[in-house]
Amino acid sequence: MKIKKKILIVEDDSFTIKLYTRLLSDEGFEVISTPAANEACGLAKREKPNLIIMDLMLTDGNGFEVIKQIRKETSLKKIPIITLSNLGQETDIDEALKKGSNKYFVKSNTRFEEVVKAVKELI
Amino acid sequence: MKNSVFQEITEEVKHFIDSIGDAVIVLDKNGNILNYNKALSNILGYKSNTKLTGKQALSLLCPTDGNGTPITKKNAALFKSIDKGKKVINATRQFIKKDGSFIWATITTTPLKDHKNRVEGAIIIIRDITKEKQQEEYRTDFSHIASHSLRTPLGNVMWAIEYLLGGKPGSINKKQKNYLDDCYKTLKNMNRLVNDLLNISNIPYKKIKPNLQKINLEEIYSKVYNDLQYYAKAHNVTIEINKDQEKYFIKADENHSRTILQNIIENAIRYSFSKDNIKINLKKDGQYIIFSCTNKGIGIPEEKKKFIFAKFFRAGNAVNKEGDGTGLGLYITKELVTLNKGKIWFESVENKNTTFFIKFKTY
């Protein structure tokens, strides 16, 4: 049996998590998630996902710092990160990419197919 | 500089300098204050009778750069003027006021030279920009909150509708599909409105800086085409591209190019007659790439053409056809094209054809 690739979603909006989980599961991925910035690193260390999808404005912190933390962790630093946020200013995009995100999508301006394509390219 | 004219000035000159809103400081070549106007005391929160002459300007102002790093004698603008004879224009600094609070300021320093061209000191002009900086911060906060709070539900519902329309959760009948198409069209319009409002809040403050790089305009078009598929279907129009080669490399910002093409094609969709086939043309013309988008639709009335790129302008026939809209799309598009060193123009006959052209230099 083919082992499913695992995606960790760091996102604090419950409908968004439900939607991503459904859409990505349909594409054949195993999906785990956390709404908390301070749990993201620990969960990633335990679960070793193949890719992380990261929101930036989280209830308990900001995604920029989580990206920075992940890139500092030896065991996590090579995991591709896709930032999927609704912050669309160039300063936000630049900062996320500078901190180590591999791709950045402004959620409401992007079709889901495009995200799936990027996930497949990066895994 | 003991008997310098800058130290001993007449009452008339003093009155004149005191009437200036910006702080003016005259320094000797060691950076000590020789003379200053009233605005300096006001800006720094000192009483007008507190004597500031003789103080070291650096110790008085305690400057830091925009990131909070203290400015030392080595990198201070005033010593660039005193030691190197250079003028520094509009450097941004933070200073500490008497009560310990911070102000934001721009400073301009100019060397003062004697008749033998030897530097005797410097003049500093300080403009308090704290209010402007605060407004900029409020704007950034507003952009963040608006981006997140308005776009999140919109994006989610659009993706959910795409998912349903894609047929994966089960088939839907024609009537259901029509309702979902209408929902999608409405949400797409609302998303466009949010984008316009966020863009418009940034353009006048030059917060948008293009990241000019080599990009393939055809690839950008393909992404926009995919984005707009449902929108076009919902308006009952099709889009067709005509190109004479595979790759059209230009030097421009990728996100800006996407917004530009998206705005132009979205407009073409919105203002086309039903069943229209929108024609996109990409061609190389010498050292330029020309993108054009032609539709058959309501067009632009002759007398309104000169206003078409103006902020908040919408022609009457456009309002009649599509009630919602901000009149910002083409204004933003033109601003972005200009920022990316391109050109935009159009040809239109009312109730017939309209073509928008955009020209970028090849990479």
C-alpha cells in the first residue's frame, strides 16, 4: 500500500481547517492540523510531516515566528513550507519568504488547484 | 566660530527663524549647539526659556535609526556634514524628548563653510513626522485586519464553491449550478472590491515597490486564465489566446503583473455581451511585448474616455450593466503598469469592441 504523504496545517480558523483537510484528503494526502502557533513546532517534530501549510495571523502568535523556529530546528529545517495567508502586502510576502517559506499564496486571490500544484512540486 | 554670524544673529533674523515650523539648529564643528529656533524646544518638549545652546546635539537628541539602533558620532548625519562636508537630505530618525517619549523626524544636515571653504559647523533642520508615522502604522494595522478579516471568509467560501462546482462531492443539477455560479460571481466581485480598497490605501504612500525580475507574461496569463474560468463561465463568456511564441519574458513584478492582467480581463468579462469570445493577444514588437485584450460589449462612451483611468470613475453604461464596482480597478492598473515601467492604452467604440493594450519592455 502506498504511504500517503503527510501535510501539517497550522491555521486557527476552524472552517478553513475543515476545508483544507477535505480538499487535500481528496488529493490523496494525510492531513494533520493545529490552530496554535506554540504547538506547531512540537507537532512537526513528533509527526514529521512532508510539508507544512502555514497561516500568518494566528490567535496565539504569528506565523512568521513559527517559520523562523522551524528553520532553526535541525530535524525540521528541510520541510517545505507553503504560506497560505490573506495578508497580501509585499512586506508580508517578503518577510515570510526571507524567514524560510518556500512559497507564498494570498488565499483569496488563489485557486485551490494552484496550491495543490505547489504542494506536489515541493513534496 | 565664536563671532560667527550664526551665533550672533539680529532680532529680525531670529524672529524669521522662530517663525519656521521645522527645528533649525546651528552647530559648531564639535557638534555643540550655537543657535536654534523655538521649534526645537517645542519638538523636544523643552520650555522656551530652557537654554539649549552649548549642549552636544547628539546627547540632546539621542538619535536612533528607524530600527531602534543608536546613532553614534561615527554614523551621525551631522558629522558627515562637519567632518566630510557632505549634505544629508531627509534621513529618518527617532529622537528622545525631554519626558522620555520618542518622536519620529526627518533631518537634513548641511555643512557651514567659511570664505575659504573650510567647514565651520553645520545646520540641522528637523521635521517632526510623528503624526505621519502613526498614521502609516494605523494604515498598516488596518490593512492587516482588513486583509485577514475580510478575505478569510471570502476565500473559504470561494474554495468551497469551486469544490462543489468541480463535482467531487457529488453531481449537481443545472439549477443548483446556476445558483452556485451566481454566488461565485458575487464573491469574486467582493474579493475584487477588498483588493481594490487595500491597493488604494497603499498607492498614495508609495508603499508599493515593484520587485522587477525576469518573468514570463504568458505564464502569468495562464494563472489569471485559470483564476477567472468560473467567473467567465458565470458571465457566459469564453476567453481565447492568440500568441506567436511560447515565452514572453518581461522585466516586471510578478504579483503586479498578475493584478494588471486580472483587472483587465475581469473588466472585459464584466462588460462583455453574453456569449462573447474575449480575445487575448500576446506579441513581440521589437524590444517590447504587447499584451492586448479585446471584447465585444458595452464599450466606453467617447466623452468618458479621458476619465477612464481616474480614481473612482465609472461610466454610466458600466454602472447600468454592473451595479457593483469601485471605479478603482483601472486606476490601480495604470498605477501598477507605470510602477513597472510599462504603458497602457485603449481603443473603444461604444456598444462594439474595446481593446486594452499593455506594453512592457522585453527582458
